[in-house]
Amino acid sequence: MCAICGIVSTDREDPITESTFLRMRDSMSHRGPDDAGHYIAPGIALGSLRLAILDLSERGHMPMSTMDGRYRIIHNGEIYNYRELRSGLQRQGYSFQSNTDTEVLLKLYAVEGPAMLDRLNGMFAFAIWDCEERTLFIARDRLGIKPLYYSYHKGALYFASEEKALFAAGVPLLFDHTAWEELLCFRYVAGEFTPFTDIRRLLPGHFLLWRDGQVRSHRWWNLAEKVQVLRERLPEDPVSWFRETFDDSVNLRRISDVPVGVLLSGGLDSSTVAASLAEQGGHGTAAFTVRFEEVDYDEGPLARE
């Protein structure tokens, strides 16, 4: 699952204390049991908790930096086409110290900047600090699978995978009473807003660029535009197209240096994933089901079937 967090400020004289920052990072320790790291310099702090999926060695430690030390990255997620992207960079003369998708992300950004987002196939929330330009780049995947929250507090930008990490760093925990109507109606606050005052989500398909205390938000992917393109190019055989697309999606998610399993509820969606995974990965695939004592809520019999 992994977790990332950070603080960036224009005031290099006001130190970000290590104790405060580690409290921020470690409030999310359940998300990353395999490794923990942090980087603190005047005006910037980056933290990471890792659940190791690719390259389980110490070479996957984060924050990860380029050889010249200019760029540093923290990353939550997985880039499914990282091998193809890595091969392209190697053909350009770039070398790699690990077999992680994180290192590919880092070097791809160093070469292409924000334009590299269009080339990524995956789920991700990551931040890259440019020590030379003193800019912070934070990006979130197309559909917002990986979470990212941020807040402005005392002239600094705070961000993290979970809201509670912001509170652990000193951002005030205040309920936003204007959210009551939406919470009661939908049990959820939509868009960039949250139930907490001055806490925002980085929207799916968006990135933030921080420089000199100024933040620019940009939408780099638009679902409506992609849907329109697909409508104009309908597949001749929709059933075959769906099966090929679905199986390819499941196959991409089998890329791992640890065993792959499936969370099987018994519903149509997870059952279909399990069937595709079994066909591609063999019948030794592990399945896990959450059960309930209340019969009306328990899908155990369906999952077993």
C-alpha cells in the first residue's frame, strides 16, 4: 500500500524538526511495514513508508535520488509498464541501480518533466523535489486510486497519503460544518473538499507544482475526452474487446516480486477477477474473503462457490 508525506516552505530558516516530521510519517505506519525513510533539508521534508512489491532489496529505499542528487522521489503505487519505459531509457544511455518502478519514474521525470505522466500505465501518487530549481511536483493517477491530501498551514504546504498525518504534523483538526449536508446525504464529500477545514484532495488526473510558495494545479487527464474518443471508434466485436482488455488489465497486475492473491467477495466483479487470475496464473492463486456473522451481509457462501 505504501505512504508518502512531505512539507515544503519558502522559509529555509524555520527548521522542520525531525521529531515532528517522523510523527507525521509514522502515523501511517500500517501502510508500509517493510521500510521507512525520510529526507530533511532547509525548507523541505519528504517521508516514505514502503510495502515492497518490486525489488524487495534495500535498493528500493525511499526517498530515492538521482545520481547527481538533483531530484528526490517518494512514491505510493505501481507503474505496470515500467519495464517498457525502463528499456526506452536504457536505449538513451541511462543506467539503473534497482529493479523498481520508482527509479524509472524518477529518471523519466528528470528527462521529460510533467509530460511523462501521459506515458504511465498504473496507479500512483508521488512527489518529486527538484533541489536545483526548488520546485515540488506532486501527481495523482488518472482515476485517483491512490490517495493524496494537502493543506496550507503557516505559509507551508503539507501533503500526505492520509489526512491524519497532516494533523500529526500540526495542521489544525477542525470539522468543516459546511460539509454536513453532503455527508448526511451521500456519506461522502465529493471533489477536492473533505470534511475537514482547509484539507483538500489532489483530484484524480491532476498534478500540483509548488515553486516559491506559489502552487499551480493542472489537469493532465480527462475521462470525458477519452470516452468521446472511444465512442467514435467502437470495437467491431465488443465481447472479444472486453475480454482482451479485462484479461490484459489483470495480467498487468500480476507483475510482482511477492505472491499475488485476490480479495474475493463473491460478487460479480471480484469473481471475474478471480476467474481471469486463475486462468492466467494457475489454480494455486490464494483467495481471501471477509465474512460476517450477520447472514444478510455475509457473502462467504458465494465466494466459496
